[in-house]
Amino acid sequence: MSLGASKAVVQVLCRPVTQTGYSEHLVNSSDLTLHSTFQVKCVKKRPPRHRHSIRCSSMLLSQLRRTHQLRPMGVSLVNYMNYSGSWFQTCKCQQSESASGITAGDGNGAWSVNNIETSNSVNNLANAKSILEFQDVQQLKQEKALTSKIANGTIPDSFSIEEEAWDLLRESIVHYCGSPIGTIAAKDPTSSNVLNYDQVFIRDFIPSGIAFLLKGEHDIVRNFILYTLQLQSWEKTMDCHSPGQGLMPASFKVRTVPLDGDDSATEEVLDPDFGEAAIGRVAPVDSGLWWIILLRAYGKCSGDLSVQERIDVQTGIKMILRLCLADGFDMFPTLLVTDGSCMIDRRMGIHGHPLEIQALFYSALLCAREMLTPEDGSADLIRALNNRLVALSFHIREYYWIDMKKLNEIYRYKTEEYSYDAVNKFNIYPDQISPWLVEWMPNKGGYLIGNLQPAHMDFRFFSLGNLWSVVNSLATMEQSHAILDLIEAKWSDLVAEMPFKICYPALEGQEWQIITGSDPKNTPWSYHNAGSWPTLLWQLTVACIKMNRPHIAAKAVEIAERRISRDKWPEYYDTKRSRFIGKQSRLFQTWSIAGYLVAKLLLTDPSKANILITEEDSELVNALITANPRGKRGRKNLKQTYIV
């Protein structure tokens, strides 16, 4: 095949493929009006014929990217990495007739095939001396040796890992009615038991959505936001009971079903799971909170504020807020939830007021306040929102924080204090301080504990809650730096051979039996019981960038790159030092892939982290001072201390 013919073939195959890797169909705003009895479906007679050709074209580009077969002579491997991404996107690629051929074109200099067989390399190089400079020949030998080391895993190729990750992320995209609407949880070809890993999870899609936003591919995130909003209004029942309005689903699946009355046609429907089919039947409290956070990030990154200003989106935000701000019996401003209502979705002793939920709750309140349009009907809601922000911020900063100084105070607590001015407000018994904590707490550093209830403090370090408290300024500046200080001081425990421990330490022995119910999946140092989750890289990166300490995240990413691709992108790692792939870990886990990509993108351009960061609000600080939470008991003052 001639050069011109091969170039034409590649360009024709590339033509249907968009730069984003998926169809550019947009969601019609008029089709996404919120209805209480709306059923999401798409009717089609038969699959479009062009879809197969597009998929084939995508596979061709993917193969070209992975093999890196063509590279200009005289251009180093590093420089080639810098421009090859745009080179493939424009499809201005050339293909030689044989593995040993050398061609030229487009004024880019000579082109050489990178996978020359070892047995023929000497002869090929000798034949090419007439058209190649001697220094290019030497460079080719050096780069072939480097490529061989990369292939053998001796030297991890950061660029090839990123390319592989993007290919895998785009392969996980789910389409509905021709439009991309999310990514499945995992695409593990080695697992025969799919369970619900073939569904689109709200929390799992967040790093995928952020990655697409940072890459400039906004449509999939917009579609995800609007379609999941429709699912919010579905009737949700389990055993004749319905949860409150505003609950977002944990996940959904696109199903193709026969169309009633027409055997030749099918329709696509979205089938949501609000927890009624989940293991343990847990309600996804964090789904709605993550949805609000992603909505704000979409607006800040794309500049498209029309989505958050839509009536149905504004209604969705208010429904989530009313569900979270509803009055109850609780005396605390924190959200009271059951076990397994967040990323840790199995029994792990986090029922009550877990830090992860409180950090996401605080972040969602800040994001919602920023996006809500001022109107008469929202005045009471905004007032309640502001009151909750003040109380929640004080509560977490004052009662969840622990460092060596606070630990010593708890050690000297008096108990059974009946007084409005009690020091030990929650009647914490000093004997609750575990021996591991006394030895583990560094002199410099601290963290927010995992949970607080009457007579109970969960002293475990929960990573997501602490990292997100840094990102959203729930922790003070001093506390935020102390959290990162602790991470550096306890690097061998929290990172070791693969970042990042979901919590520390693990529940073991009788404590594990009682708290988890002898859960065989949450054995010590596995899964949610102090397993290591690569997806947490992106939260770590955002937190480090905010505090102007990106070197911490860069070091963690470098550790992950040593093996995450070779291990086939596991869901989690086991053992105290993260040496084993998790015993039930899914491979090619999408949020492991997306978490790595977001970390790399943000480290390349730290300014983009602003779409996720919320700085400390001066109004909240003033409100904390004027509200005087430690004040004496008295009649409630109806006059507000700040202006909305």
C-alpha cells in the first residue's frame, strides 16, 4: 500500500470519531423537564449501522496510541510524548509499508517504525545510514533500550500509562439514546460475577466527570447531571415505605427492552437503584451531595451556568437541601446516618455522624448557596442553610479535631458532668483512648476523628473525610496543614506501596467480629477495613494543591505509577503495606483509572483545582464569632446576626 493510500485510509476511519471519543448528541432541554411520574426511555427500531464503524475506528486509534509505532527521527521520546497526543487527534499519521521501511512526508523529517525486530535491527540501521545522521542512529538505539525497559516494567512510562488510562476510561462510557451519560463502575474481563459493577454509580462517576471536565469534554457531564436529576423524582419504595423526596439513586443501568406491541423494536430505559436492591439495602446519602458538588464544578469549568439556572435543576437542589435540613430529634448539626451510607457502604461501625458525610454535607451546602437563585420562595431555605453552615463548622472544628494536645486533654477528662458549662460535653471516657493512638499520634500534626456521639469517639483516621475537609475549608488553615503534616509523618502507614488507605488502623480480632459482624470481605487490612484505594489520589491531590503542597501528591502519584497499570488498575489493595491486589478487587476499576487521571491533570495545571476548592467564607467566620456557640443557655434570638 502506498503512503498516500495508507494515509487516506487512516483519515477516513478517523473521520466519524469525535475528539472526545464519543457521540456529540446533546440532551434536549425540553426533554428533561422534571415530572413526578416521568419514565426515562428511548425508543429505537434498530441500532444505527454507523455505530459499529465508529467503534472500529476508535479501536484503531486506541491501538495506534498504545503501540506508539511511528515517531519522527531526531525527536526524543520525551518530546514525542508532548506532541503525539495532538498528532493522533488530528489523525495526520503515516504508515510505512513494512516493519523495516523508512518514509518521509509533510515536512516533518524522516519517520521510523519503533518496533523493529531485534534480529534485523543492525541491518536496518546500516541500510538507513545514507539518509539518517549518525547521532539519530545512536539516539534510536538508546530509545529502543529505554522502550524495552518500559515494556519489561523496569521503568514505568508515565505517558503510556496516561494514554492507557484514557483509553480505558473512554471504553467504560455508557450511552443512552446515542448520548454519553456516565461510566460503568468496572469492566473486568476476568470476573464472571458482574453484580452491579456494570452500572453507573453516582459517587464513582465523580472522578470520571472531573477528568472529562479538565479535558474539555463537557457534554458527558452535562448529560449525567440532567438525566440523574430525572431519576430523583422516581417513586422509591421498599417494603411499603418510601424515603423522603430528594434522594438521589446510588446507581442506574441502561437496559434495552422490547417495545410493547412491536416485536421488531426495542427501547432503552434507565433503571435506577435507590438502595432497595443494594447489598444491605443501604440508602446512598452521599449521592445527592456529590451531585451538587459536580454541578458546581461543571459550571465553573465549562462556563455554562444555564444548567444550574434551569428551573428543574434549581428544584432538584432544593429537594436535596430540604431532605438534609429537615428537623429531627438530633441535638447536633451533623447529619445522622446509618452504617454504609457513603463510600464505605458495608457495616464498618460508622453509623451516627461519620466525618465523610459531614464533609460532603458542608461542601454541598456551600456549593448550593453559591448556585441558588435568589427568590422569595428560597428565603427560608437559604436562612436555614446559613444557620447550619455556622453550627456545622464550629461543631467539626471544635469537637472532631484531635492532636497531641487535645489527646492529652481527653486523657485527663472528668466524667459524669451535669452542667451547661461542662468541659467533657459528650461524656467521653478516657479509657476509650486506644494504645495504638498514643504511639501513632505525631508531635506535629493532627486530624479530624471519624465519628462523634454521646460517650463515643471513633479515633480512626478516615482519609476521604479529612482530605475533603481540607478542600472545602471545613478544617481551619492551621488544621489543614496539620492534616498534611500527619500524612507526611505517617507516610509508611497511609501510603506505603500504594496510595491511599481508606482508614487507619484496621479493625482486628474480637473488635472486627463485633463491629463488622465477621464480614469476610472487610477482613483486617482489606477493602473498607483499612484497604488502600487508588481512587483517593485525586482527593489527596486537590487538598495538597489547595495548601500549596503539591509535592506530597506528586510523590504519591509516582508510587502509584510503579505498578497500578501492571496490576490492571485494581479497585483496592490489601495488607498493611498494600502489597497485594485485593482478594475480591475488581480489575480495570473505573474510578481507580479516573482518580489517577485527575491527579495527573491537576498536577500539570494546579489552577484547575479551583473548580473543586471552596475557600473559607469570611461571613461564616464573622458569624462564628458573633454567634458565640459557647454562650449561656437562654431564649432563642430570632434576629439574624448576618445578612443573606
